[in-house]
Amino acid sequence: DIQMTQSPSSLSASVGDRVTITCRASQGISTWLGWYQQKPEKAPKSLIYGASNLQSGVPSRFSGSGSGTDFTLTISSLQPEDSATYFCQQYDDFPYTFGQGTKLEIK
Amino acid sequence: EAQLVESGGSLVQPGGSLRLSCIASEFPFKDFEMNWVRQPPGKGMEWISYIDSSSATIYYADSVKGRFTVSRDNARNSLYLQMNNLRAEDTAIYYCTKSHASTWGQGTLVTVSS
């Protein structure tokens, strides 16, 4: 199985900060990676597909990059509504696997 | 905008069975692969099953293989998950997702407990 290691597991940042979350795959997955946002008691929402493609309706402050084994999700200017848990998923091979999540808090 | 609505979750005893449903709307369901993903309380996500658009290709996570069966009815825009021989560790919110999780349903809670 492909292991997805996400870091950090939690972080606290201020409004306006630039925030980066990373996801590392245990083997190359090309760009078969998605990023998701989940707020408490809510279903996840897709932010990025194909490692770097923004889903329709997602604010442009969110961006994704990477290929192979190393990927990043960047929030260019943190907003209060970005407080959530973020996680990645590889869909290069079965079983699809997820990162353990990053809990982002606003200072 | 694509929508998915799950139903069928409930409290069930260990060893029992449940059938989850997922109704799709606002997109051509018959053209898309679908997945089931679950999230135990307070924990991360676990992918559990995949079915392609024609039901020709199906995959399961090892944790559910032999106990869960995924199916779909394209005429009814519906995805199903038949869950048998349920265990306490199957307790989770179950989500259906479209394609590479581009759309998620709101989830349905399955609790396995005596």
C-alpha cells in the first residue's frame, strides 16, 4: 500500500499568513493527488485535484503543487474561515490512501 | 452542482447487516466511477470501496473484503453498500464520493454496538 505522510499534524497561524502543508507519498504517484478541507461536523470538500488543479468555486488563495512523492498545499493569505482540518489522498493505486490530516487553527 | 445523498446508517449489533444507499443528482451518474470512504469517530479517512461506471471493475479495502459488497443502479442514479458481519471497528461515518472524491455526500453514521 502507498503510505501518505502529512505534516504538520497541527498548526496555528494568523490571518494573512502564508501557510504550507505537505504530503509525502511512499512511492511515486505522478500527480494523482487531491487535497480536501473538512470543518467540524461537516463533510469534506475537495479543494485541489491532480495535485495542482483548483476545484471550481474554491478561492484562489488555495494552491497545490508537486509531483512524484512530494506535494504541498498552500494558502497564500489565511482567512478566518480557513480554520479546518486538511488532508490529502492518493488515487494512483488501490487501496486509495489518505494522509492523517492537518488541523489548522487561526490565532 | 453535483450532489450526493447517503442514507441507511443506523445502530446495529455486532454480526448484523446494513445496506447503505447513495443517490446522485445534477451530474451524469452513469458516466462516473464512485467510491465509499469512511471516517471513524475522531479519526482520519479510510477508503473502502471503488466501482467503475459499468460495475465491471470493483475493489475493496482488505478491512472489508468478503464482508461488504458495492453495487450501483445507473437507471436509478444510485450507489449501494451492503455490509454484512459488522464489527465494532466498522463504526464510522460513511461517505460516497464521485470519481476522485471531487464531490462528497453528507455522510451516514453506522454504529456497531451491542
